[in-house]
Amino acid sequence: MNARLALLSTVEPGVAESEIFRLALQHAVGELGALGGMIHLRGPMSALRLVSAAGLPPALTRAWEIIDQEGPLAPARALHQGSGVWAPRELPAHSVAGEAAWPGSGLAAAPLFSGDRSIGALSVVTGEGGEPTPGQWDFLRAVIVWTEERMAQAPPPAGPAQTELSGERLRQALKEVSVGSWDWDIRTGDLIWDEAALELYGTRPADFTGKIENWMRIVHPDDLAPTLGAAQRAIRDHTVYEAEYRVRGLDGTYGWTQARGRATYDEHGEPLRMIGVGWESNESRSARDALSRALRHMSDGFLAFDDEWRITFANLEAERTLGLSEEELFGRVLWELPTAQQVPGMERRFRKAAAEDKPASFDIHMPDGDRRYHLRLVPGPDGRTLYFSDVTERRRHEEERHAAERVASERAAQMAELTAALAKATTSRDVVDALAPRVLPPFAAAGLLVQTVEGEWLHTVGAVGYPDGFLATVDRRPRVTGDPGWDAIVSDTPLFLSSVEELVARSPGQADLPGSAGKQAWAFLPLTASGITFGVCVVAFERPRRLTDDERTLLTTISALVAQALERARLYDAEHTRSRELQRSLLPRDLPTPSACTAAARYLPAGQGMDVGGDWYDIIPLSGGQVALVVGDVMGHGLPEAATMGRLRTAVHTLADLELPPDEIMSHLNDIVGGMGEESYVTCLYALYDSTTQICSITRAGHPPPAVVHPDGRVHFPELAPDPPLGAAEPPFETVELAVPESSLLVLYTDGLVESSTREIDEGMADLAGLLRAAHITDVDPEDERDRLERLCDTLTAGLLPAEHQAADDAALLVARLHALPVGRMASWSLPEDPKAAGQARRHVREQLAVWGLDSLTPTTELLASELVGNVVRHAKGPVSLRLLHDDELVCEVFDGSLTMPRIRRATETDEGGRGLQLITALSRRWGTRYTATGKCIWTEQALLGPDSRKDEPSDALESMLPNVGEFDGDLDALPFGDEEL
């Protein structure tokens, strides 16, 4: 015989089942070289219950405590097959959802039998050896046979010690007796325990899942198998279920309980439910024999009924409550008693509970004496029992507790609502607006005043419920001794004044404040955040009011929340102010006033709570009667976007001053934005208007098209190519040229003006067109053009962005009235490609300036034209032409067919040339060059002289540039330009 089997055979019969299981697992694990083992026994609801484990930590066995005996796991399969089962580790049959990872190579399980019926399984977790050998399977079966024999010889669970109770212990047992009822749905496994059962079985209501597994987990492992067997026999034999077993209490110790119940069946004889009662049986058998005496003397009323609702037992408390003795009550129906007839509907409620065949509990009100009783009706195998107790005081305390909890819940909800509102508050005014409706109504207050310290003054941040005259009085209030607001700040302690008399007694200097404010009680709450008290929140009442301790505590808590929110808001206000100042500094302070257009503009920041944006507009005067109108939008909000806007505005100015075509300017801007990062996107529209040709060249990148308003009031949006935004576009950009009649309006804008979450951009553009048409019809006032445009901007912004609707995006608007340069103020001539061209240019200049009445500018202009034409003839190529423009300044332009740009050279005293551009710089206010479709243009600008200005003579400039020129009498044709022989 195997040595381990020989050792097991020495175990005497009568050993407890828990010891049998322990020995069987130890030797099975040792013989197979396994890592651990388990034993499962059948339970109710097709469940296998873990009753013993060896070598396995709880983290692994927890998921195996109750498993489905119809499932795929190895113990269940062994149970049904009636033979050993090997489940390798990698198979699904070796896993339970949510369990920790198992060690070893697999699980070997063999069934346990009681007679011909399988009652469970013994399983071992195998090590590296894998599946057991035939010899090992034989050993497992031998161990199981030994286990089955010893289980049949094991004694039933011993009841509690049979010691005789003393009188005092008996009285204590009678006082503490408690019977719990239970209702088990055999088909679904649902389990119902009343309050007494929960207490009896050591289960908190929050931990009770309402399943039979709740009960199986608390039964002592040694008692589980016989208790389950008793239940199965009672169900199978249609008999009364009776059992005594140990259950685990909340403190982890086990105590004895008894249970008694009976199953119910459907029309086919299948079990439906088992209903019964349980009670504590830790006391001796003599105490259980004295159960009737315990029930007789227990503090709760107790009645027992037969199936016809006749009273079969009544305890002393029931006699006292019903006003009848036990003899008088015996055999009578409950609702026929005079006391019970005072409770309407008692019979109906009892019969309904009995029909449902499950315990029922409810309260009743006894009009006589105004008492309340709690009734618990428990159906049993041989009738029904009724427990009742006077709960008048308990219900009153519960109602008071519930009322207090309701008040606390309401206050917690108010605090949560206030906290959420303050979290959303962005500005200081937002904080006051969030605070007032959530503090004044709950406290029946009539006024709220929030002030912060600024130097030696108190500045009003916001107020509700005060007249304007009073607010003007208290704003910028200096530090005064005895001022309750200042005292609360200095002491950092709340100050509560419940009447005017208290205020006057404490602060005589403030006696006039109640009359001007209309308030008679106050709470001065200091505002402290980050360890610094920076203000005070004053809650005022119209009548004298003494706040309770709870109200004062709540107001103090609220003031802490307000202080935190206000500190954040003040930081936001300061940062927002700096951001707006930065943005304003990056936008044009005043629009230029070129003769080519008259303009007005608006920048509208986003609504409250939004950061600064990157929208901008610009007007850039250029040479030759041209002007550039620009509008753009950097996507996003914040200081980085505002800084990007500033960089791009500077870049546009620089590129425009180079007089590049619009499409080239847009290409350069696209390169700049692309170098800023992948998330930088900018929309932009650049319009170049030439007042000499009335042509407007427009290029855009992802930007809405401009609106053009013709002199007759027609409004249209030019069809422009939808190029992507800067940073995502790929040049070249398309340029569209429009012929714009005199006095037309060009309206440039960003999407924030016409688009929002409630309005598509097409709808916004249609609204813009409608406002422009209406304004053209109604605005016929012949006053200054600039004022008309300013008024038009106000009309457009008010119509598209109403003040009562908070905008989510900033917006820019630029409205320009375009003007053409009159034909009579332009003159141009074609010149030959030889040195004589300079002389012809001088003659044309003299003649034209005489016609315009600008004789005082003739000498200088002749010299400029002569020098420019001479340089073209020498260094460039034709065709050559000269143009004079009489605008706000005198413009002299020379065109040629070369793309070579002139550059200033620093000539020395011995150089014969190189001084031409220096001479032009000295004689003109500014000069420059620009490319044209056929070559380039060199231009100069001269300021127009008034009638009292002295004649502009170039002799000083000539003397500085040409020291050997001698006396100059103003006749440029007398100077040796080198063209007189040609």
C-alpha cells in the first residue's frame, strides 16, 4: 500500500469534515507534486461551493468560491462525467472571469460521491509535470474513496454547549431574542432577508446582494455540506426544513443559528420558493426550550395565527397593546378586535401580504393616543406570525433626522451649484453675478456688496440690492477706525451685526449708513485667499436678523469660495486688460487719410470670458495714387495669437512698402506663417486700389470676400478663388481685378462679424448686404464723409453683433469710400530713348506745373525729372514715359522697360558720377521704385507749397551735391546736363 494511503488509514472515524478535507488535500498535493488543491461540494441553484483549499492564496481562490456546476470548469466537468478531468492551463476551461493568473501547468479534478450521487469534486493545481500519470490518477481516486468513507462517519455539527442558564442569563436571552425571516426563490436564486435576518446573519444592508450566495458565504465550512443536504432533502421529500449551523458575524467569529422553513411547488410539483425563519441559538438547549417564554416576555408585541387568521399565541406586550388577556385573545381574528378596527385597511393589507407568501412590513397609526406601530408579518409553514413595536419616538427622531438631512442635502446642492457657478465665473463681475442669486434667496437677504482693497481704499467690485447713491458713497471708502468692513478685513474674522442698534453701538460713525442703504442687519465676511485678506463680502438684510451658528458657518464657508473665485477673476481681469492693451497697441491707432479713399474701422473683441484674438485691419498708402486695404484673422485666441497678428501686420507693411504685387505679398505671408508651426493658420485679404485707373486688385487666402457697394446702392460680393488659409495654401495665389466706380464702398471684414454658432456665414453675408443697402437708402446726410462712414460702422456692428448677444469670436470691420484721381490732375508723356529726352521732360514739367499753378515747384521738379530720365536713357531701356500726378502731393514718375532697380552709391569727391540718387533723395520728400507689367517705375513725391511759401529753389541741394556748379539762377536748361548737343 502507498505510504500516504497507509498514513490516512490510521485516522480514526468521527473526525470533522473540515479535518477530513484538509488531510485529503495535503496528501493529494504532496503525492502529485502539485502546487495546491481545492474541494467543492454541491450547493443550491446548480452551484459548487468551495469548502476547503490547501496551498493556494485567497487571491486565486476567491473567484472559485462559488462556480456553476453546469459550466465548463474542470470541477464541474468531473462532477457530471463521473470521472477524472485534466484541463491544461491554456484552455478556457481553466479560467474564471476576473481571476488572478494561475500558476502551474493545469488542473486535475476527480468527482466525490455519496452513494451513487456525485456531491462534489477534488481538484489539484499541477506543477511542471503536467497531466497526472495513471498511477497518480489511481492515487487520487483512492484518496477520494477514503474521503467519502470518513465523510459518512463524520459527526453532525454540534450545537452550542448544553449548560444550564442562570436566572440572569435567561432574562438576558429572553430580552435579546430576535427571529429573522427569509424568502428564497429556488428557481432564480433570489434571496430576501428582513432587518432581523440581516442582523442575525451578520450582513450589512449595503453588502447584501439578494442572492443565495450571500448565505452560502457566511456558513461555516464544516456545517455547509450537512445544511445543504438538509435543504435538498426537504425540497425533495416535501417536508419541513430544519437545520442548525454556524454563521460568520461582522467581527469574523462564528455563532450558532437555527432555521426552519418549507418549500412551495407549482402545479407540476416543481419547487418554487422556500420561506422560513431563523434565530440565534448560541444559548443552551434549555434557552431554546424557553423560546416561548422569551417570546412571551420580549419587548416587542408578538402574535401567532393559524391558517384562518385565528390567534394562537400572544405575549405580554401584545396583551397590553390590544387591551385583552391571552385567554381573551385566543381563537379570535385580529381585525375583529376593537383596537385593530381603528386602523383602516388592516385586513386588506394582511391578506395581500399573505397572498404574496413573503414577509411584509408596514407602519400603522393608532388614532387613540396618537401612537405609531411598526408591524412585520411573517408567513410560516404552520401559519403566520406578527411582530409589532411602538415606533412613535423612533419615527419622530427619524423624521427630524430626515428633515435635517434634507436641509443638509439642499444646502450641499446649493453649495455644489454655487461652486460650479463660481468655477465658470471669469471676471470679477461674473463672480458677483454668480453669487447673488445663490446666496440672497436662501438666506432671505436683500443686499450683497463685494469690495476689494486698493491701497488705502475699498473699491466696489459689484453690488446687488443697493441704491446708486449709496454705492457712490461707499465706493473708494478710505480706511476708518471702527468701520465694520475694514475691521473684518484687518482682523480676518467675520463680523455679524443683527440690528441697527448693534451697528451704532459698535461703530457710531456709521450710524447714517442704514438709512441710506435701507438695511437693518449685516454679515461682514472677509475675503482671504493664498493667505492674504484682500476684500470683504457684505450680506445685508432688510429686517433685524440674528443668524444661527449653522448659517454663520455656511456664510463663512461661502466667503472662502468667493475669495478663491474672486482671486482668479482678478488675475484674469489683470491679464485680460494687459492682453487687450497689447492688442490695441498692435492695431492702427488712427487710420491714414490718403486721397484715394476715406475709411472707418471697428475692432470688436469676443464676449466676456474669451481671450483676445488675432483679427486686424490696415490701410497702407502707396505711391502713384495707390492704397492697400488689408484685413486678416489669426485663428485662435490668446496672447500668442495677438503676437502673431502683430508680426504679420508688420510683415504686410514691409512687403507693401516694397510695392510688390498682391499675389507675391500673399506668397511671402504664406511662407512666414508656414514657418510658425503646423498649427498656425491665418486668413487674409489684400486689396490694392489704384485711384488713377479705378482698378482694385484683390487677393485672398481663406478669407470671406469683400462687399462692394456701387454708387447706386447695388451690393455684390466678387467671385474670388477660394484659396486655403495662410500656412496651408500652396502658391501662386489668384488675383482678381475689379473696375470700381467713383464713390463706391469697399467693405472688408473677418468671419467673426458674419458667422456664429447660430448663423452660417452665407446667412451673415446676406444680412450684411441687406444692412448696406438699407444704409445707402437712409443715409443721405451731406455732412463729412468720415462721420458717415463711422455711423455706417456702428449700424453694421449693431445689426450683426447685437450687444445683448455675447460673441464667441472677435471681429474686424473696415469700410472704405474709394475716390478716383480726376483726369485733370494727371498728365503723361512718351519720351524718346535718347539724351534729348531729359530736355523734353523738363519742358513738359514747366508747362504742366504752370497749368496747375505749381510754378513754385517747377525748378525742383525739372531737376528730378531730368535726373530720372537721364538715368533711364543711360542705364535702362525703353519705352520711356513721364507722368505727373497732382494729388495731396506732387508725384513725378518715370517708366521704362527695364527690371533693373537703381541703388544709391556713395560717390567720392573724385568720382564723376554716382550722385544722381543722392540728389533725388535731397530734393524729394520720399522716392521709390515699383515693378510694372512692362518694366519698372521710379517715382518721387514733393509736398505741395502753400501760397505764402517761398519758391522752392534747388540751389542749396545742388551746392551740396555739386560743389563746382557755381551760381545757379534757376534755369536748369542752362546747366551742362550733356544733352544740349544731342
